[in-house]
Amino acid sequence: MTTAHLIFDTTEDKIATRVKKMRSSAVRDLFAAATRADVISLSGGMPDVSLLPKSSIELAVRAACNDDRAVALQYGGTDGRKETRQVFCDMMRDIGIRVKPEQILITSGAQEALDLLAKAFIDPDDIILAEGPTYLGALQAFSAYEPDIRCIPFDEDGMRMDLLEQELQKIGKNNPRLKFLYTIPNFQNPGGVTLSHERRQRLIELAHEYGFMVVEDDPYGRLRYDGGHMVPLKAMDDQVIYLGTISKVFAPGLRTGWIAAPADVFKRVNLVKQGTDLCGSSFDQVVVEHYFTDTPWQKTLQKFVETYRVRRDAMLSALEEYFPPEASWTHPEGGFFVWVTLPDYFDTGQLLNEALEAGVTFVPGDSFYPAASGGKSSMRINFSYESPENIREAIRRLADVIQDRMELYRAFIAAGALSSGDERVTE
Ligand SMILES: Cc1ncc(COP(=O)(O)O)c(C=O)c1O
């Protein structure tokens, strides 16, 4: 009888260097804790799919199972079904972007689009610009290709163009290492802020002056609760690479998004997608097509907007009521998130353990910076998923935890154990 024989003890020395540098997403890690019955989750970025009418889902899925099943169950073209691409062209026309179906490539959510762009354009040490903080899924996608990601801070009007210009002056014009600037202009994740019209215009000017591509990621644009529509960057300049997704306006479980890109970008991205998955899910595309063609999806979207507006308001008023005056936060006009900043001595990564004990989760701010290079005293909190009552309760619990920490800090200071402002309270 032969005994089982291990060829190697560990795969550690076989792992690619770039993978060793990867960090797991804090949001993914928090997923298990966030589903505990006693915990109110402010950590995810999930739409409330319970708001979707059952009749609309049934209609769309039935079509994929019956009349359209021959295509829905089959491989499709790498760029996606023409009919689905037409649906996305129509959706973009509503917001002022004019593209043809041939300029659209269907992806497995906007997340795959980020990975495909990174795979097609980033060599090690290439420079990528982004808001700081930025979407952590983008950081994960880009980091796999080992770029130098430089973060540009934002204020309530979005990315600071003066600071972007300073960074560009350091990089220089037409630097071949500078590949693209990644931005989420509407209700940014995690910041909740929106890029003003003037800054959008300035960004396009700078892209031409310094020679870089602009990637506009727009999952939240249609979820506006106050204020007027902003012209997308892609509507200002056809060279912009626009990323769309149905995840926040329909269902993220149907992994469907798209890239609208100039022909030369489209060609490269299509090529790398062939090696990734041959083609996206035909079934999902057919369901999406029917949902946006045959159901009252605009009415459902309105329901999403009205529900999220109430939840956003519940969060902002609870912050006003419970959080200490030393804290500051953004005031989003749409989307899913508020970005909170506490005094410098806070470490929100540590605070999360206490918050979990108190039955509330959030995402620590350093998750939204490359190599945790910032955001230590900040946090992202989400208002799209929980009821207004739960949101109020979660903010109250969080405020208690913050208050306890502040008292502890003050006691340390009074005892002379720390010098004010330059150390973090640790245990
Ligand atoms: C800014 C941003 N981009 C992309 C994505 C990924 O979306 P999708 O579900 O389409 O992959 C998200 C998801 O939360 C996001 O917030």
C-alpha cells in the first residue's frame, strides 16, 4: 500500500511577488461579522434589493428561461450582446452621453472593467492618479499590476484640482509612466462628495495638457437625492473611458457592467478580456436586457432614490445629534456613503473592535488608501442598507464608543501619559 506523499510542504515560496503584496478587502473581511443578528452593519455598499418588484424579476428571468434560452445558455461574443449594449447606450443618452453599441464592452460588473483596464495599461511603477481616499476595489484591481498610485485629496467639491496640478507638475508633461487618472465624480466611494462642474472642465483640460487618460467610474450617478444632474466627464470629452454598472440601480448579483471607450482602448480591453473569461454571462445579459426594456425600471429607481434619501437623512441627523463636535463628516447629495473624520489621535482600525462589541460595523479609513498610507482617523459609513431606525441606533452606539475613547484619551493626557495630539490611544 502506498502512503500519501506531499510534493511540497507549503506553497508560500511559489506565490507570485505581486500577490504577496495584496491585502484582503476590509469590507469582504467584515462580511461575516456584518451578518450577525445583533450587529447593525454600516460597512457594506449593498443596494437594498428587497425594493425590487418580484413581478419585474420574474418577467426578466422567465424570458431568459423560455423564449431567449438558446442565447441565454450559450457562449456569447467577448464584447457582449448587441441588444444589451443598446440598452446601455440608451441609458447613457439619458444622462447626456452619446455612444454607439460598438463602443461598449460588457463586463462582469464595473469591478472587472477596472481589472481589465489595469491589465491592459499598467506596467510595474507606472503612475496612476486617483482621489484619496478612493474605492478599495479599484486599489485592489490596480495594485495587482504594481503601479505607483498617487492620491489627490478631495473637499466637498470633489478632487482638488490645485493639488492635482501640483502633482502633475512633479510628474511632468507627457510622462510615459503616467497612464490614467481614476475618478468617481458622483457621490464618491468612500467620500460621498461630487466633483463640481468647474473642476470637471479643469480635469479635462489637465488631461490634454499633461497627456493622461481619464477613467470615469459612475455606479451611483442616478442615485441623486438633492441638487441637479451634473454633466458626465464622458459627455464633455469623448476620449474619457466611462464605466457603468447595473449593480446599484438593479441587482449586483447579476454581474453586469460596461466600459464605453475610444476605439484603441476598446480593442486592447477586448483582447485582455478574451483571456479572462472569453465572454460575460449571456444569461445575466438577457435578464438585464428584459429588465430595462420590459419593466417599469424608472419607477423602481425612483423608489430606490426615495428610500435612500430617507436613510441618508436619518444618518446625517443622527450624526448631528450624537457625534462629538470634534468629528466632521461629508454631506452627500446621493450615493451610499458618508466619510467621517475623527481627531488625529484616533485609530479607526482599533476602534472597530470596540464598535463590533457594541454591535455596529464600519470600514476603517485606511482601507481606502494604497498600502494604508492615510485615513487612520477616518471611517466610511453606509446608509443604503439598514432601516432609518437601525441607522440612528448604529450611530448612537458608535458615538458612545467614540466618546469612551475620547474620555480615555483625556484621562491619559491629564495623567501625563501621552503628549496631546502626537500619539494614538492604544491598549
Ligand atoms: C466606485 C465603485 N466602482 C465599482 C464598483 C464595483 O461594482 P460592480 O458591482 O459593478 O462590480 C463599486 C461597488 O461598490 C464601486 O463603489
